[in-house]
Amino acid sequence: RCRWYIDPIDGTHNFIRGVPLFGTLLALEVDGELQLGIVSAPALRERWYARRGGGAWAVGAVRSEAPRAIHVSGISALADAQVLYGSAHDIETSARAPGFRSLLGEVWRDRGFGDFWGYALLAEGAAEAVIEVDLSAWDVAAPLVLVEESGGRVTDFAGRRLIDSGTLLATNGLLHDTILARVLASD
């Protein structure tokens, strides 16, 4: 049984305001397992894609036209990590991540790069984690395959590998348990 997940404009608010950080997400699920993820950013002329067991790749005009294999970073210290998120306000007011603000004080750098862009940066090794809330399955499906095939790990805030719980932590894998514990910690 096959199911497609399609997000025609991920980063809708960026698109509306003329910010070129928007994309199209496509994912294919076969018999309950996500097998293919494609993230395309037409304004950037970049595309990232992954196939279960086939690794993660990027192609585009920014670096070269030839596909290049991508991989998450090898950073394992929280103090050296760059953490990305969609909206700090949304995360904090959701009450689902009580330790979020404290976590940001422990990392090297944090930035509000959400939507597809954060996952692309994570998969390419430019960041170590992406934290988001208020997501739909079509927001998560393609990035999950991309991040996992680039060597990372993706769960919801309960540590489950789900795409429909509304929360998401995607990491380079090395920092996943540490960041998840910090996000959930009550100060």
C-alpha cells in the first residue's frame, strides 16, 4: 500500500512575504514505512532527496549541478552545537518544551530557521538539531527520510518515531538524547 505526502508550499509565510526560503515537500510511504523524501527549493535552485537505504543527496546551482552525498555533522558536544527552530514563541507557548529556553543558553548558536530549510541544513552538517511544534504529517514526512538517510535521528518530544504527533526533534543523532532531555526538563 502506497501513500504520498505532499506539501506544495512549505514555508508559506515566507512565500507570501517574498522571502525565497520556501519549498515543496514530497514523501512516499510504502506499507507503513517512509521510503522516499524530496525537498525542493525552487527560488534557491536547490533540491535535497533521500531514498531508504540509498543515502541522502543534494543538487543545485549554489554549489554545483552534480549530485553530492550529504551527511549530518559529527559534533557531539552541546556547547559546540547549532540549534535551529521554527518559532521560539510557538515552542515556548506550546508548553510542550519547558526546557527550550534553557537549552538555547547551553548551545554554541541558535537560529530561527524552520520549515524545510532547517532540515536541509541539518542533513548537510551545518546544524546539529531542529526543534519544532505545531506540525502536520506532510511537514515531517520528507524531512524525516532526508535526515535519517543523512545519518541523523528524528522523533517527537516523547521519543517516538512518528510524523503525526505535532512535535519534532531532528538531530545529528549524537546529541539526540541530550537535547531531548533538555527540551523536556522543567527548570
